[in-house]
Amino acid sequence: MNRTLVLLFLSVCLYHTSVFAQNKILFVTSNQDFYGNTKITAANHFAEIVVPYDIFIKAGYTVEFVSPKGGAIPIGYINTSDTLQKKYLYEGWFMDKLEHTMKPSEIISDNYSAIFYSGGGSAMYGVAEDTTIQKIARDIYSKNGVISTICHGTAGIAYLKDKKQKSLYSGKKITGYPDEFENKDAEYYKTFPFSIDKAIKNNEGNFVYSKKGGDAFYTVDGRFVTGQDPTSAIKVANEVIAILKTNFKNPKTVIKNDLEQIKEILIDYIEGTTNGQPERLRKAFHSNFNLYTVAKDTLWIRSGKQYIANIKPGEKSNRIGSIISIDIEKDAAIAKAEIVIPNQRTFTDYFLMLKYEGNWKIVHKSYTWRALPKIEKK
């Protein structure tokens, strides 16, 4: 599946809608495709991303992604037999997030209550030495936030220091993937810029780990939550949430820009139709909107109210939706989305959106469709 999100006009930065800063968590990933200068492919660990991601969003948090260069990141270690991994692998909106991670310069650290460094071989490269990412983590931590890592993601905090250039985790217990479990004779390991164990110790941290491995070992020391390997992902995420609920009982209000608001209403449309949630469609569309298409060379106009009335509450479908493009100009915007009904047809939707009274609404939807080849069951 190759789904892309093309943001055609992103210079608009008007702010209106409020959200809670303490309800946002920043995931740090890597752009590294290979181990060092070799041709051995490296990747971000998919499970170490989707497991905590799923826990965080179900707990009401918004998760955003950053990488040193921004844009697409390599993913690997994928198990398509795992239900959760398979779900996110085929979820267009989520995969778009990994294809369009933000650059460190685009991040406003005040908007996040926690930072999470995911693992995989790629995590060894480009993250730890990125001074902007270091500053983001330091700023989040200085405002009562949480720093969390998993497996090779712990490499990302190797050089973390405070404003006085003292270790941010001096004397604290930190875990990650230990050297003992690496294949030191392998070519991949010889490209590592440093040993996680030694780097943490050199920065005055107390590196600890379970010699058993694969036993969900993790540590919590103050506001540092770290996991040894993928098996600790669930515990790490839950510990982060527990700390945030204690530290941020009175969330600070921040605001969403126009692009974020538009993405939200498009997701309300996509997920509302897929999951049988007509209330989300009413939230996204203007009450008097219509739908337009051409059938048998004739313009067909359908009432928006009639369209929403046909969405049965709780009746889920197998529709797969993704946002293709968003183009904003002042108080008007257009967007394109694709809705796939497997083994049946693909819809291409075009939306006109207007902003009034501080909110965006879809006021017009035009669409077309094409049939998909049927896959015969054997």
C-alpha cells in the first residue's frame, strides 16, 4: 500500500481551536535507511511504535512524530500475523504520519507533556547528536514532562544534558538494549557510533538491564521511563500515562492551527462513516451541505442530511480512508481523500471547506468512483 499525504499550501498559521498541551506526546524516530555506510538495511521498529501509540491514543492523547530530517522514515521488524500491527499497517492515516514526520525545527516543545524515543536499528543514527531534538526533550522535561525510551531508542538520550551542560539523568536508572545481547562480530554492530550501555554511563546514568531478556523489563526513575526491548512497550506506555495523570491534573490550554483543524474534520468524516458514527459527520459537515456526482452523464445532487441519516450508529464497514491533499487559502480550503471498499470500488472525494465563527466546516462534497477487480475466493 502506498498512500501519500501532499500538503500543497501550508503557509497559513492562524490559531483558534483550543486543545490541551498535556494531551500531546511526541514520538522521536530516525530517517536512517542503512547501518552506517553499509548496504545493510536499518529500520524503525514497527511494534515499538504502534504498541505505545495505540495505548496513548486510547487514553486520550494525541501523538505526533518527529525525525532529524523530517519526512518518511523506514519501518521494519513487521509481524503481519500480529493483529495490532496489521491494523496500523493498513491504516492510511497512520501510515501517512510515518511518511510525513515533522522536522525538529517545526516542533513547539510547550505543546507536549512527554517525549518517546522508539527503537530499531535506525535509532542508533542521527537522533542522539541532533541538538534541536535534545533541546525539545530538555524543554519538555523542565516543565514537568516525561522522557521515555524503548530498546535502541535509548540511544537517542545518550547526550542529554541540562542548560548547565550537566547530565539530565545523572544517577538515574536507565535501561535499553544492552551490549550483551548484540552480535558484536556482525557487520551491523561494527557501524554503531557508540555502545548504548557505555554512552549512558558516560553521561552519568546508571544503566541497568535484565540478563534474561524478553521479559518486559523496564525502569521508572523520576520522570524517566525506559524499556529494555519490545516486550516492555505496554508497561512503558502505561507508566508514562500514570505519571502524566499525576503531574498534569490541570492541563494548560494551547491552540490548533488551521491545518490541524482541517485534518480533524476530515478524520471525523473518514472514521465516522467507517465506524458508524453519524455524530462525527454532523461535526464535520455544515448542516446544509450537499453531495454532487455524475451518474449516467447526469448531475446527481444528494442532500447531506439524507446522506448522514443513512449512517447507522455502531454499524462498522470495511472502508479504508486516507487524506491525499489539503490546500488552504485564508478562510477557504479544498481537500482530496480516497476511500477504498476492498474488492468493490475506490471513491475519490473532493471537499470545499470554509472557516466561519472560528471553525472549519465541509460545505460541499463532490466525488467519483471506479470499480476494483474482484478477487475470487479459492
